[in-house]
Amino acid sequence: MSESDFPPFEPEKTPNFGGPFRTVSEHFQQSVKSVNIDWQDKEVTFQVQSKHLVLHAQIRVSEDDSTLSFLLTLPIVVADVKMRQVAAEFLARAQYGLVAGCFEIDFSDGEIRFHMTHFMEQQTVMEKTLVRYFKTALWAIDQYFPGLMQVVFGGMPPEDAVYLMELEEHIESIDESDRTLPPNDMKRLTTKDENTCSSSEGGVDPGNPNSAEDEDEF
């Protein structure tokens, strides 16, 4: 039997146990009770409790260690095909002006998630960056999730629902002598529901990700 009878030797691809993914995996191992780590695909997954619901979190590092992605998927789907376009309008209005991150909806099944991407310089990432991005994503979901529910299940127009979620911001700009509100029910818009209008405790403003408190880790 000659060497030609054997297939050529191809060494298996071994995962890179260093680099930014080590920082990511070690950070979330220390800050999350139960976490799944996939070294081959460079992905960390776990469940996280936000103010309103339990989210499925995925933290991914690209194959070339150049980008870091945060994906937080909501545990609900917009099952009604006709309502997906309405939900998409709400999400588009909600994320208008956000500096970091965006909402995404899968029109094939109605899945909704919040997506953020960080481009890593010199293939490194600091723990405070992980905290800032993760808290920004949580803030955005907690800020707008109640409005999404009112649009999908309550029949509220997307424009009104977004306005209601941002009511505290608008109050400061309203002239008490001449209140000018968006169309439809003024009374409904000016009635504050603490469960839907208040922002997440410890959250950050996506317009200013630096406002995250780095000592509160995830």
C-alpha cells in the first residue's frame, strides 16, 4: 500500500482561544448565571431579564475578529402577517434618530430583535464597551416594547405609540399656553402610564451611549 492510497492530511481548524472572543466569553461567564459558549463559531448565548420581558441574547465575534455583534431577540413574534407592516412602521419610527443600534423584524415569521455592531480596532475590545453596548440595547427594548404591544395588540397608530413612549421628552418642549400634540386622541396621549412611559432603570440613551454606568455589568 502506497501513500497515494491514503487521503491527504488536512489539519482540523482549531478555534482561536485568545483575541476579543476570550474577553467576551470571560466577561459574560462572570456576569451571567447560565451562559453557552461556542468557541468554534465565536458566539455567546444566554437569557437576560429586562424590565418587561426575558430576552434571548447572542454576542458574536466575526471570523476575522474585526466586528462584535449584539443581538437581543424578543420572546414574542408578530404572528398576524397583516400586522407585520404596522409593527415595522412603529419600529422605524422608534429608531429614527438613534445613534447606536436598530430594531429588525423578520417579515417571514414576525421575529423582532435589536441589533448593534461594534467595529473593533486592532482586534481588541474592552469590558466597558461590552457593558455600554449591552445596556444601550436593553434600554431601547424597554423604552419601546410597551408601545409595540399597544400597536400590535391594542390597535394604536404607530405614530401615537412612539409619541407616548417618548412623552417625557416631549413634555419639556410643550408650551403650556399652546399645546400642540400629534393627531388623534390628545387625552390618551397625555395620560401617563408609569408602566409604559418610564424608561428602564439604569438604562442609557442610545443617543449618548457614554451615559452607561460601567460599574453595573452584564
